Amino acid sequence: MKQSPIETEATYRIDDDQSATEAVLDAVAERAGVGVLDLSVPLYEAVDPDALNAFYRACEGSASVSFSYYGYDVEVSGSGELVLTE
């Protein structure tokens, strides 16, 4: 019998003084157990940081954007919620 991998999910709140890209980098680094500067893959290889920040600033409510980065599925919503799924 083959077992499927267990997905784990972590939810973060984007602080008022943070950009969406800062929040993503902080959350991913925390989950990966490394410093932000130690992330070996630049965020721009997964998503355009300027576009992500513009989306977050302009968006409200439940609209969200999703992408994969550093082995995580990342979802950023206009409500200020950031979800990482392994």
C-alpha cells in the first residue's frame, strides 16, 4: 500500500509595515530554518516581486495569488493572510 505525503500548512499575517515580498521571504526562511539572506533561490525566480507588492497593495478581501517558491506553495491574499503549504 502506497502512502501519500502529508501536507503541512502554516498561516502567517502580513504586518502593516511589511511588503508582501518581505512577508513571503520571512515566512519561508522561518519554515526552512534559515536566515532570509541564506535562502539559496531568489524570490524573483518564482514571482515578480514588484507585481506581487502591487497586487497586495491594490487588492482587498479574499482575492489571492499563488505560486511555488523554495519547495512551498505560497498563497498571498488581499486580506493580509499568507499561507505556506509543503
